[in-house]
Amino acid sequence: MKDTSWVPFVILCAVVFIGLFLVMGKSAQLNGVAATSVAVKMSMAVSLILMIISYGESLNTLKIIGITLAFIGVYLVSSTKGTKMKSSYKWMLAVLFIVSGGFDFILNYIQNNHLSNLSSALFSAIGLGLAGLFGLIMLTIQAARGKVKFELKNLIAGLVLGVPNFFSIYLLLLSYQLTGWADSTVLAITNVSVVLFSAIMGFVLFKEKATQMKLLGLLTAILAITALYIATL
């Protein structure tokens, strides 16, 4: 009999994913995009701590330096001065920080323990498909109650956003499987690389201002990736 232990986990991931998506959208409106982005990106602290403790991963000096530089780099690149937040909505940032970190750890746990008979690509597709279905159901209910107006462009936008999210989850799961590195190292390098790439694209394509803080963050991120890679050798 084939292993179906992944089924409850894919449902859990779908629920968590659509929940995070909704909270991120609301937090971006109330707390600002910058603060929300920092909360989500810094959540890898939760994932790394859980991985290191749960799997008993060894820590050497270079890896500790790399992880520390990763946090500093992500913060410097993502943060923006002058962001105003409403104190009554700061709880959303705490939820995003904890739940996003927990979500990354759950994905790693599933890859290590429950995907022996299911490919990472199929798991990612099913999870995002269910998340989209749950979101569509919620949207339909709200539209029926007159709280929102159902528009085709919103559905198309959701499908378009689903493509990069699919590849981000699939490639992360694949990296855990194929690199041979410690899971915490894979996650740290992946997250820092995404932040680094996004910042460079922002400078090149959207003409974002390259402040001293962001440039220092980019340099720190590069040093973090280098240190973490050398630590795996």
C-alpha cells in the first residue's frame, strides 16, 4: 500500500499558505510593505532554530558567522526608514514572523519524512491548488455577502502569482533533497539569495534608490552566502 501520510500535511500547508497570503496583504496595508517584508524574511530565524534543534545539526564558527550575516543582510536590504505602523496591528507582524518560520520548517519536515512516494513537484502543485481553491471559496462567500466584488482580473492575478510560488516551494524542497547540505544551510542560502536577487532587480528594473543601508546589506548577504557555502565544504 502506498504511503499517504503526506495527505494531511498538504491540506495543512494549503490552509497555512492561504492564511499567510491574506494576513500579508492586510498587514501590508496597515503596517506598511517594508515592515511586513522584514517580518516575513526574518522568519527564517524560527525555521533555522527548529531545524538545528530538531535534527541536532552541528554548528561550527563559520556557519554561525554565516547565519548571523544572513540575518543582518536581510534586515538591511528589506528595512526602510520612516515606516509608520499602527500599534494595534503589530500583532500581524508577530504572526507572520512565527507562522512563516514554522511553515518553512513544516515543508522541510515533510520533504524528509513523508514524500517517499510523491514527487516534490506534485506535492507543491497539490498544495498550491488546494490553497487556490480555499481562497476561491472564501472569495465566493464574501462576494455573495456583498463584501467584495468578484472580478476576473483578480482571479487571473491569483493564477499568475501562483506560478512563482509553485517554483519557490518546489525548488526549495528539491534543494533539501539534492544538495547534500545541512537543511539549515540550504534554507539560509536560499532566503538570502532571493533577497539579494530581488534587491538587484529592484535597482535595475524599477530604479529603486540604492541607499548606503541597502548596499551594505547586499555586501553582507554576499558574505553570508560565501561563509555558509565554505562551511559546507
